[in-house]
Amino acid sequence: MTLTDPPLKIADPVRTGYAAEVVANAFLDLARAEGRSLTQMQLHKLVFVAHGWTLALLGRPLIYNTVHAWQYGPIVRRLWDHWGGRGRAPIAEPLGVSPGEPDLSGDPAALEVIRSVWTTYGQMSGEELSRLTHLEGSPWTQVFGHATDLIPNEVTREYYTALARSA
């Protein structure tokens, strides 16, 4: 596989996750319904937090894309490739999704996690969400500065499971 190859399509998203674009678009829809827009920083963090809670609460990934520990927090490289140069400009338009990519309509449990994350974290600024993902012991703090910047799902699942238990 090369960088110019189309992304792999996942046949069973309930087991393996959705494209990050699908989840980002769900957050954009929620924001649009409230007459709001989101920045790329907010979207990166909301997608990551929803992924973490899905790992903890449903025992499965929400996205199949890798998450990286960059300076300002968890980043989904695939989303960064769409918005990397936008800075703090609002993201208003939905992302294009590859043909045949499954959507969330048949997954009420994942949609419920996304809506809960929106209710809990959706009013936070990008900077507030970044501080949240930088808390001591967070997946980002466990990985940032190491030879590989990939945040493993297991690290994310353990962190969010601990948060759920302490609630």
C-alpha cells in the first residue's frame, strides 16, 4: 500500500471502527444543529474522546484510523491531512467520505456515545479540549515524546475505563 492508494474500507465497522471522517461529520452535524461551527482542534479532540469512551464503554474502537500524540494533543493524521493548514478557522463543510464507507446510522450505541461526548465536551474550546487530553496519565502523556507517536487503542481504553470507574 502506498500513500496514493485509496484508504482501506472496513466491512464490519461495529467490530473494527469507522472512518474518522464519518465521526468528524457527526460532530459537525451536531454543531450545525446548534448553529455553531468547530475548529480542527475541537474536532480532533472530540473524535479522540469519543473513540476513547467507545473503547471503554462498548469495548470496541469508534475509528479505525491511527491516533498520534503531537504537541497539542491527540491527532488523527487522516483528519490533519484534510485540515492541517486551517489553523483556528471554523470547519463548516462536512468532509468527503470514500464511496462505500459505512456510516453510523445502523449503530445506535456508537451514536449515543457521540451524542454524550457532544453534551459533555461540545461547548469546550479547542484549547480547553487540548488541556483535557493533556491531563496527567492521559493517553497523550503516556506516549508524547517517545520514539513512536502512535497512541495504542489499549492505552486509550485503559485510561477511559479508569475514568468511567471513577465517575
